[in-house]
Amino acid sequence: MAPSDVVTAVGNQNLILPSGTSKIGPFEYDVDLNSSPTRVEEINNLPIKAVNKTTLYVRDVAHVRDGYSPQTNIVLRDGGRGVLMTIMKVGQTSTLEIVQKVREALPIIATGLPKS
């Protein structure tokens, strides 16, 4: 099984499709079929493929949960916790112009930070 099998299976089973309309009184409503999981844990139960009459599920190759990856680094500033924000240049914008705009934005950003 390839990673693309998992991606394809999840994509094929995570659909909201129009299925017609329903007329109730003077109003006509669109009706959709929703096969999207309602909880993150339900993604574990999505079938990927059948091999030798055995169904392989997402839970057999992965564990889907709502959470964060383990912390692998920490930012310290003057001995206290800090924040690292990476800014990447794209396009033809001047690096110096980007630095200028970031410096102009810092006082505005600082007003939303907790007091240390």
C-alpha cells in the first residue's frame, strides 16, 4: 500500500454532495448528502482498500487524533519563553522592504501580547 492510497481513500470518503431538492410548503430547499466524518476519531474507521478479502482501515496504518505534534524546540529571550515567527520572502519584493514592514508591524503586534 502506498501513501497515495490513504490520501485517495480519505478524499473519496470525505464528501458533501448535492442530492436534489425538497419542497416544503412554498419553499424549496437544497438537500446535500454529507459523508464527512463528524469527529476526528472517525477518520480512523475509514476503509482504505480490500486485500485478500480483508479490509484495511486508516487505523491499521495511522492514528488520527486532534492534537499537536510533540514539542521539539523552545525559544528563549532574556531567560524567558519567547515566540519565533519565521517570515519567508516570496516573489520580487525587496528583502529590505520586508524587514521595514515587519519592524513597522512590531509595535502593533506587541499591544496584543501578554504583559511579562
